[in-house]
Amino acid sequence: MNEFSKNAADNIRRIPSGKVATYGLIALLSGNPRASRIVGYLTHSLKEELPFHRVVFKDGRICEGSPFGHPEIQRQMLKAEGVFFLPDGRVDMEKSLWAGD
């Protein structure tokens, strides 16, 4: 695993329960703000080791290609942790976004 991937995995592990981060935020915190797609690949390839369900798109959408087979499973996991959702099904980023601190 390269240095960026190690940093990204470490940052994903830091997302607290009840919060979410964006692919772009994880990329930024990991040293390459333009590598959000790599973060997405990492979340799918290391899903057993990471709380990847806490990583979402910047507008609060959950990836349709969820490794769980369906985004609703990821949504239920987030709801169980206390993540807030908007009526249209997106994560309420104002209430649930982790700032990386």
C-alpha cells in the first residue's frame, strides 16, 4: 500500500460514529486533494478493515455502487449511528459532516 492509501485509510478510521466525511475531504487530509476517486476505490477494496460506510459524496448522496449490494444498507448503518438525513435521502451534511479534527 502506498503512502497516500495508508494516510487515507488512517483518516477514514478517524471518522467518529455518527459523522460522515466526503471522498474529497479524505483525499485532502491524506495529502492529495485531487484523489477522491482513489479514496473511493480504497473504500471498496478495504471495506472489511474500514468504517467506509461513513464516506459519502459531497452533496450527501450515498454511492449507488455500494459494496453492501444496495445503498439502503449503508443508509441504515449510518442511521443506526445517529447520522441525520434530509427528506430526499441524502445525508444532512450540515449536521453530520466531520471536520477532520
